[in-house]
Amino acid sequence: MKYQTTIDTVAMQIDLVNIDTRDMILQDILSLLNSNGMRVISNDYPISVHSNFLIREYQAVANKVVVASIRSGSYSYKNILEQRTITTYYIALEFAGLVRYNNKLDILAKNTLLTVCAYLNTRHIPFKITGLDIALDLFTDYSKVLALCTKKSPTTAYYGANETQVFGSTTYIEKIPQKKQDSAMQKAYLYDKAIKENHNYKLTRFEVKLKSLFFTKNRPNLFAALIKALNKYHVMYVPKVKEKQKLMDDYDSYSIMRQRDIKRIGFDRYRCFFDMATIVGFINQLYTVQERKENNFFT
């Protein structure tokens, strides 16, 4: 059974101390999106219901699909030592749906992401990654894949393997209340990608969403943290119904699983692994890609 590691969403942020510089960079990015053949739609909304300050959001659309979202705004904090208020002017970008298995859209989305990163790198404008959706795409039936968290966090609730869930073609791993969605560092789910994208072939995706707090906490040792975060899960190809049910029943018999339990049950015999070389290479490319002076493309 064929499977591969993909990165489907990248969120990033540029922080600046000068509003004019922020606005100049923003306009350059919007121009890049337009030059890539996308239509840019803007929308303003207040920071909160009690605020007169606005956040401006842009969506870059191609073929009626949102390829990139851009948000500009500011936030302030008081520096107690210097007894002054410091304001940061930011640009937040999100490139979602990088791998839809629609060749035209996928190429456009990836090229747009790299074009923006090349613009920033060439001009030595620092940015930070604030979110990643990392996926295992398995070219098989949804019913033949089992995804479980085998290294549970003591502060997180999880669905049981046999627990009924709301959607028949989606399996959520963590139970995260709506009010805690924004503060969660990561969450994962398994779903039928063929149904979502209306493909005529079998495709199941296991996706791990790594959110802003994850990168804030782990930025100094990012790659080690990524390995640890992805190793929390066992994604398994189990074509036989009885074997899958046995694994599910065994999983539900433990509140906490140790390595010896995983080995005894035999999860690793069925396991599909994330390719860390693909993930590391992707991230490194974002930070190293440069424009070519002669044609404004990237290398």
C-alpha cells in the first residue's frame, strides 16, 4: 500500500516595529499574489466588539478556491523595565490546501508560498512559522486505516478506538472543547480525503495540526519537537476487519500505554511512518529559497 508524507498548510508571521514598513511589505506581497494570477479580496473587521481598531484581512482566490489568507494588525505590551509601551505591527499569512491532488491548484499554491518566502528571504525580512498541518496520505480505503494516540498527554482527553463519533468519514483523536481550541498546541484526525476532494480513487489522510503555541514553546528545538509530536500517534494500515477490531479492543483496554504494551499488541507491524526528511526539507526550503534577479523566480 502506497503512502506519503505531505505538508498541507503553512502559517507564518512577520513582526515589525514600524507601521509604514509593515504596510510597504504587505503591499508587495499583495502585488506578488496578483502577479501569480489570483484575485485578492479584502475585508476589515474590529479586533473585538468593543474596539474601534480594525484588523484587515485579505484572501487570494484562484478558481473559486482560497489559496492564501493574509491578515495585518498590531498588538502592544508594556515594557516594565523601560517603562514604555511597545507596539508590534504584524502580517500573518496562511497557505492552506497545498496538497489537494489537483495538479493545477497544487502547483499554484506551492509556487505562491515559495514566491512569498523568496521575496522575504532575498530582502532579509525575518518571518516565523506559526502553524503546520502535516499529513500522512494513504492510498487506500478509509475503513482500512486505524489511527490512535499511543503516547497520551495527561492533560488531554482522547476518544476511545471503539467510541462512536459524529461523522462517519472522520475520526478525531483528541477531545478538545470548543473553548480550548485556540489554546491547544496540537490535534489530529483521520478522514476520507477522496470524499472531501471528490476524487475517483481511494485516499485517506491522517493530519496533525500544529498550532501557534506549539511553535512558541518549541522554536529553539523545533525538529526534535516535531519528531516527538508526530511519534505520539500510530497510523496503521490494517486491511483485515477482525485484526483491526482486535487492535481497537486491545487499545481500549489501556488507559496509559507503555512501549512494552505497544510491542506486545503488535501495533508496529501495521504502522505507517512520517518521513522526517520530507518535513525538514520543506521547512528548510521556506527559509532558504531566494529570488533570481533576472526573472524574479526563485531558486
